[in-house]
Amino acid sequence: MQKDFDSWNSLKKQISNNYIDVFAHPREIWWCSIGINVGAEIDGKNENFERPIIVMKVYNKETLLVLPITTKYKDDIFHHKITTQQKTAWVKLTQLRVISSKRLNRKVDILGETEFKILKTVWKNSI
């Protein structure tokens, strides 16, 4: 499959230059411009190269630790199933990344406290 690195690079330049005053919190699920990545790294979709992520940790106003989410059924040790008020999804435990808050597009949900604690435990045990 041919990847459109040029379009992603143009959008990435715009994202970098934007001033965005958003502040995310742990447990929140956002659509995020992840981008086009290399090899088995998860890619974003559509014109914003975005996909849902869950915020695992906030370091400061500009820097977050996140895990990408997929809605495709994944029953293996590399994914953890979560259920929100809106849908069931699977968190990709192997794709943890640090991102800029400038990549966040829109908040869509929040994971319950108990389920988030379970996710954190599962993720930590997967390392």
C-alpha cells in the first residue's frame, strides 16, 4: 500500500504552527492526528490522519502519554478491550507514544475510573 507521506508532512507543518489551547486529562479519549507512520506503527485515517487515542498520563500542558485505539476486534495479548458509554474498542498496548497536545482534534469520550485502573495495570504488565 502506498502511503501519502507528502500530505501528512504538509498537515504536520500546519499542526506544528497552530496555537491550540486544549488541556487533556487521563482517561479521556480524543481523536488525534497520529499521522502516517513507518512499518507496523499504527497510522491515522482520513484527511487529518487521525485515530482515537486514550490519554494515559499528562506530563504538562503540551505533552501527553497516549495509547491508540482501534474498533477492530482484537483478541490477543497486544490489545486490551475497553467499553465506554459509546462503544467497545481495543487499546493497542504496544503502541504507546508521547505526543504534543497540538495533535488533539476533539474529545469524544472518557473511560470510567475502574476500567482505566484495569487498563493501566494491564498495560504496565505488558511491558
